[in-house]
Amino acid sequence: MLRAILHRKAASEMGSLPKADRRGIPEAFRQMESDPFLGDVRPIKGMKAVFRRRIGNYRVTFTVSFEVREVVILKVGKRGKFYR
């Protein structure tokens, strides 16, 4: 079992999401604690050990450290503005 840690920037991005859209994302974070690669997960090109997960219209970037048993959520955003 891993521990999901929300980076400061990701926490502020979560706070700015509409309340209706915010519901499913914490559940995905809980799933990532048991298996971070479950669901639509792909590596981000050009960045070593950084992945993105699709959650509906939103994207989450994260990194996994099995040595310290952590999943660090780096960024949360809507698809259209996420890759800028």
C-alpha cells in the first residue's frame, strides 16, 4: 500500500475546480494508493518517471516512489488547459 500525497500546487488546483467535478478525483487518489497504474495511465514523454492519469475530462500527473512508498500528485487540471 502506497500513500498518496497532494503537492501544494495540485491542492490549489483542486480547490479551484467546480464542486461537481471535484467528486470523482479523491476516489481516484484512493485507488492510486493501492495500484497507481490502474486505469488510463500513460507516461509523459520527455519526463522521466512522471505519469498522467485520465479521470473523466480531467488529467492528473503524478510520480511514484516505491522506496518511500509514496504517490505524489503533481498537477490536476482540465484536459484543454492541462498540457500548456
